[in-house]
Amino acid sequence: MLEAGGYRDVDSDGNEYMDFVSSATVFNVSHLREDVIKAIKEQLNRYMVYSLVYFYAYKVHYFLGFNN
């Protein structure tokens, strides 16, 4: 894919496709919405956190035998 906008993707031959297999974020807000990009940039200037706590918590929970 060369380009994406809204719900559509464009390949190198100029063919357009509806994006039915997009990620959770794209599914909810579509590709490259300027209002969303602006809000993300504003938030990143205030505070940003990235955490795998839920990923690891699940593994620890399973390892300790709390998988019932």
C-alpha cells in the first residue's frame, strides 16, 4: 500500500481498497484524520506513557496458576 486515507487504501497500481482489516485505532477513527492527529500531538506534548503491564500481568497470572 502506498497511501491510506479515511477508510481506503491505495496500492502501487492505483487500485483503491476499503480497509476492512485495519488496526483497532484505524477501525475506530479511520486513517489520517487531521483532528485526531492534532489531538494526539497535543496529548504527546503533555504526557505520554507506554506500558506492557497488562501483557506481563497476564503471563504472571497464568504462571502462578490463576488461570481458572
